[in-house]
Amino acid sequence: MSAHVQISVFEPHHMIEVIYPYAKEYRNKLFPIHDSENRYAPRPLIADKEVTYYASRENEAESSIFTVTKATKELSAQHLEEASRDDALQTPFGGQGFLHELGVISSCRGRTTLGVCTHLGQASVAGTGNVMDVDMITIHLHSDLRSPDGEAYEHASKHMMTLQAFEDLKCAELWHQNILDVIYRKTNHAVRHVNIQLGALDLTDVPTIWKARRCLPYEQFARTSKAKVPNSWDEQDEDCPICGNEYDGHEHARFTPKCDPKHAICRADFLRWCQQKGSAADCPHCRDHYFDGPSIEFLKYGTTDGIYRSYDPSNASFNSFETFERTCARLDENHAADNLQPLTIDSRLIGQAWKVMTDGALREEASSTPLHLQPARSPEYTQVTKTLAKVLAELDKATMSTDELNEELYVSMVEMLVEEFFASDAGKCLNSEQKGAVWDYPICANLGLRPGFLVFVMRNLSRTLQFCHLRRCQCEGHFRGWHSHGEMMFYHPDHLETFEGRDGPDGQRMKKAIGEKRRKPKTSSVWRGSKHPRSFLDDMEEME
């Protein structure tokens, strides 16, 4: 299956998830990261904790590696027997049996987890009787399968082969590409996945030499002192008090903060401290802040006077997607769920803002996150977008607080996903008690959605509503309607009518279809069945 083909999780399907390194396997050997010297280390693009709290993808759900394939057969006892038959088992250091088994299993509805471990092993050298160390791969396969009548079955096996034999398998399936990607960390997504898995084990990845780090011009914006160094200082003051290196005119040049010339440190430690704390960096001696005013704005949001421009136009250090993510820094600083400001709903405006956020997400390259793992490219995201348009048309011109609108729209999306699930073959197999349990907290946990999908939808929705507040522009001149300043998109509220929206042909058809009746905002009663009602924002990682 090619990477651009997407199967809806509401169709008969099989999801294959890869976990590497597998925590239950005690032996693990990690390989060097692929082409790291020509890649930037996957780090937050904005050095600010408040921004990265909502924008960071450093979580288990969004770092998941999986593929969704179409289920072409109904599960039967014969399938399990065929998957495990003796003549299909892998030969020593071979993988054809594994291919056969997974091919049979993945043709049925269900979910498979492949726990992958790479390690050293020994193999005989043909004709010599000697043995040699070889790189091995062990795959723990565990499948949860469902028959047409809703009966659940489990299947488990363990396969071991040389890593070279696995790489040489004649297999064009995405799960095979996923495993090779995560073993060698060919994409930034794979790097994040491995870091999450290792973090749970209190381990770190192999030492890596990355491309020279993209460094903001901290020295240019820091508050410095031009006071001369007193002659009475001891010789030891010619050494950096942090790292102990002697001051020179290069990496360890003296950096003298404005607070006190005696609080000088070397340039290397100053930059390291700033990279850790961002715009909140302060003097390690007296805690006086290095930055203030416009400098903080630039370092925290990447903007000057509210406009984002690349700080070094001659060096294209950020690609299109990274630039877009940086322009969202102010949108990410606070979540729409915490915004109590009133918002008069304009379906044209919010719908177009959603499109701006979606188009930005679609800029991400496959070298960052493989296309089949990008939520914005999934069929479910198209359904969510249609639901958003429908609800906005119903609520058009109503006024409510931003947090209420955020919940109203999100709950409507969740209800749509649940309805799609109930209408699917998997949902039809459930009895009334099982259907009722779907609404228990955590909601959507049993819908089989793509991992990380709901987290992405929540982030996009929050950015969209915050956009309506923070990207309103009253500029004069040739700017009209939707326009850009620097590399950021804005809207002029007095000229939105020049763009087709709810009053266009599509909008009129939508209004006619759903009527002009407006719904009252729902409450969190959507979490019916829960003993402890919770906001839909609580612990989103548990909902994946």
C-alpha cells in the first residue's frame, strides 16, 4: 500500500502499530541515527515552556508509529490455523514465515502490536564451523482480532532473524518501512518515538552528532554591560566560573551581563543557558533577566512588532512547515479552552481560519513525519472538517465565550466520530451495554482512532479560535480580507465579504439542508455514564 492511500478506521481494517525499542525485551542495541550530521535535532521550534506545552508533539500518542490496512477477510478458526501452521514458520534467521503470518492476520479486522528489539547474535559461517557476531532483530507479535459476530480472539508469536534478512524481505507494506524507519530513525517522527520509549525506561538514545544547532541571536538581544574589567580582579576571574575554561575571543569569549560585570560567563555557557530557558534566561548569579521588552517578544514568539520574519533571510534554516509552526507561537501560548473572551461566530471567518491551520499542517515533509502518519491527511480529518462547517453554519452570528465554543465544536466532532463508529461494522457488533460504555470516560478510547488524532484536532481547533482573536488586522492601504504581514496570515474584518463563505452557493445549500435553527451550546453532559464528569480537555493522552 502506498503512503498516500488512506483507509478510514470506520471501514473494515487492521491497524499495525510498531513499538521500538520494546520494553519487555531486556536486550537492545540501538544503531546510529540515519544521516544525523545533515539533519537538525528534533527540538521545540520556540524556546518557551508556555508555548511548547500545547504545541509540543513529544507525547506517546503523537509519536506513535502505525499503519492502517484494509481488512479483506472475515476472521475464522481457519485463519488462525493458517497463520500458525508448521510449514509456514520462519526458518532460522529467515523472515518468510513472519511475512506469511502477519499477512494472514492483517487481512482480518483487528489490531496488531509489533514489539521490536535489535540486538547482537551469533551465526555460523558457512563451510567453516566458525561463528560470528551479527545484528539481529526480534519481533514480538500480539494481535487482537474480532469475528463478524463480535467475538474477540488473541494471537501471539515471536520471530527472530538477522537484521539483514529483515531488510532484504520482499515487502512493500508500510509496516515494514515503519520498522526500518524507527530502527535507523530516518525521520524526526521516529526520533521522537524512540525518545519517548527510552524515556519510560530512564534511558537515552545513542550519542549523536547533529547538524550545527539553529541558534537564535541571543547575544544581539541580551542586556549587556560595556564596563571595563577592573585591574584588581584575581587571575581566576579570567576563567569562566561555570565551565572553568579560559576566556578567549571565540567560543569562550567573555559575556558581560548588564546586572554586574563580575557576573560574566563565557559565550558558550551563555548560549547553552539561553537555549534551555529561552526568553526567561537569567543571570546564574543574581537572577536578573538577560532580556526585556521587544527582545522577549522576538525570542518567545519569533516576532517583531507582532510580525514574524525569518531572523536570517540569507540562511533558510527553517523550512515552510517549521516557519508555520513558529508563527503559531502566540496562538499556542494559551489554549482556547481557557479563553473566556466572547466571540461572535462568523462561519466564514472560523472556517477559513481552520483551513489556514490545516494548510499549514499539510506543509510538513515526509522526512519529518511520514505522510501516512500525519493526522491532517486521514479520512477522519475530512469528516471532522465537514462537521465543523455544519455546526458553524448552525451557530452563525451567535455570541458565546471562546471556551464554550471550543467545547461545543469539539463535542460535536466527538459525537460525529461515535456515530460513525456505531454505523460501522465494528459498531454494529456491539450490544446495548457495550454501546453505552463507549460514552464512559475516557470517551473515544475504544473507537480505534488513529493514535494522536484527537490531540491534533484539539490543537488545530484551539489555534483556529485563538486566530480569530489574535490575527485581527485593521491595516490600511492595499490589504483586503485575508492577507499576510511578513510570514503570518491576518484577516481584515471589514472586507471578509469579498471572499466566498456562508453566503456563497455552498453555504446556501448547507443552510437549506440543516435549516436556520440554532442549537444551544451543549455542556459536558456528553460524558454520560461517567461517575466523575470531566472536561473533554482532561488527560487527552488517556483518550488515545
